[in-house]
Amino acid sequence: MRFDTRLVHSGQRPTPGTGDIVPPIHVTTTYDRFAQDPPRLFYTRGENPTRAALEECLAALEDARFCAVFSSGQAAAAAALSILEPGQRLVSSADVYGGTYALFATLSRYGIRVDYADLADPAQLRQALASDVAMVWVETPSNPLLKITDLAEVSRRGHARGAVVVVDNTFASPALQRPLELGADVSLYSTTKFIAGHADVLGGALVCDDEALHARFVEHRTVTGAVPGGLDCYLVHRGLKTLSLRVARQNATARSIAEALCDSSAVLEVIHPGLPSHPRHTLAGQQMSGPGSIVSFRYRDDPEKLLARTQLFACAVSLGGVRSLIECPALMTHRPMPRAVRLASGITDDLIRLSVGIEDPADLVADLANALEGDR
């Protein structure tokens, strides 16, 4: 089956006995052993049929063997990090999500070293992976600077050092980029974002082909209890069915918005992989099937003034939903980063990040234009 068909059919077989096209939502916490033939379900912290259906679909989207879903993207990230041992080293993209940075900050207490580098820069990539490393953590496109990292090259160099390569693919989603095909070991998702798509459910996922890695992720999830319930899994799976349709609309609108922002005197710089001005525009076109629907730009005036003036763009964190959002990373998503670290990575106080939804493109362009006109 091709990608769009898998979105609709994977993990969605009609229910035996009733023929339900939509499988039932399993909200039970426990299972009667003697009502099962053979007994295979024990306790929902370990097993849940609705959860298993979602995992089957997410794995199928990347032609992978395994998927483990979690109660949030942060929980999925913690599970991925759980395979590291004291004394090991992790190399990460410099401009990662603020919550990821906060999570990495806890690793020193376990004797794990974290080094940051601009992995989109070939020279920094070579230097960062010139010595032993246990894990390479990549965001591409990165949050919020939309840097594009060569996943095939990172995977080649990381594997030469014996590292596990984890790609946070939240910004692209499997509709635009499939890291395992490019050599990565693990695709990580905050399913809260594009995959669920409606800003109404938290979730995370780790997709991989390695059975031993998958077993460790599941063990961590079961022991720590970082499991999503049946209703949450149902909501993520329901939203997933329209992923391709939503992403196509969002990508086209984001391109229009990026081009319009380039013409505004209130904007200092526009960052979007779909623009020829993006330094790795060509690479983005090679490893992604679309440039994504996140647009970042640097604003001439006080960011808080702009955030208060938009009408259709809600001032809120998160991304990937059907409604458009606007935020200032320095004030919002990346506040956990020390200011000096944030500035060194390029996340300046004037940076604005847009998550483009599925509204009419002309209305969104007009909303931003009206907000930017407030400078005059």
C-alpha cells in the first residue's frame, strides 16, 4: 500500500463479529484472564488494543517494524534517552525544542555528557562526531530556526562511531520526511502536533526497526507508566487519517505567507526551507517531499506588540494543528534555555515562529499584513 492508503487502513481492520469499520475504543484498565483465548492482555499499562492499532499505523508509515507510543512527546524523548549509560556522550543539534533542552539538562546528574553543535554545518558535524558518541540527536527542520541537517550524512558518521541516531521528526511528520529511509535508527514524534493535528490530545511516538531498541523503549514506558490511554490513542489515530490532506494545504499556505513576509519592511529576515534564500533549500528538496508549514522571521519592533495584534493567528505554543498559531520562542517555547545559550544558537529576542493552519491563505496573509501595519 502507498502512504495515503496506509494512513486510512493500517491498524483499522473491521472488528470481527460486528464488522465495525472504526475499531472500538478500549478504555479498560485490566482484562479478565479467563475470558481470553489465549490469554495475552494483562494490564493496560502494558497492553491496550487501541494503542496497538495506532502503533501499527505509525510503524507502517515509515515501513518500520516497530512503534511505541507514549503519553506525550516529552515522554517519548525520555524513553529514547533511557538507553544511555553513565559516562556516555550525546551530541545534539544546537537549536532544539526548549523542552528537549530542559530534558537534556537533567542528564548530567546521571553522568551523561551533552554536547551541542550546528549539525546542519558540515564542518561542525565532522568536529562533533570526531570522538566517541553514544547517541546523536537531530532536529530537522530544527526548532525554531528551521535548519536542515543532512540525515544520510549524520547517520553515516554517527554509525561509524557506534552511535544510535535519533531524529525528532515532529516538524516534518512522516508525510514529508522518513528518517529511517535516510539511515536513522529512531524517528521521534510529538504526535500532539501534525500527526494528531487538532490540538486536542497529547502523545508521543518512537518508530524503529531494531527489536532490541524497541523492547527497551516499551520496558521504559511500562515501568514509568508513560502510557497514553485508549481514548487518547483513538484521537491521535483519527487525526492521523487526514495527515496528508492537512500537510499539503499547510505547506502551500506557508509558502504564500513566507513570500508575503519577504515583502514587508517590518521583517528583517524570513526563514523557510521552501524559499531559495534558505541556505539548505536544495537539501530540503532532496530529503523532504515538502518544505513544511513552520515559518520563522525576525521582526523589527517589540515582538509582544505583534503577538497582541494578530486576529487569526492565536498567540500560543505548540504547532501542527488546523488553527494557525504565532509565538516568540524567546518568550515562550525556548524560555528554559539560558539566554546566553539561546542567543549563541541564533534564537534571538526578535524571532517569531508561525505554525500555519488550514484556514484560507488570503485571510492569513491579510491578518499578518494588518498586524505588521501597526508599526507604521
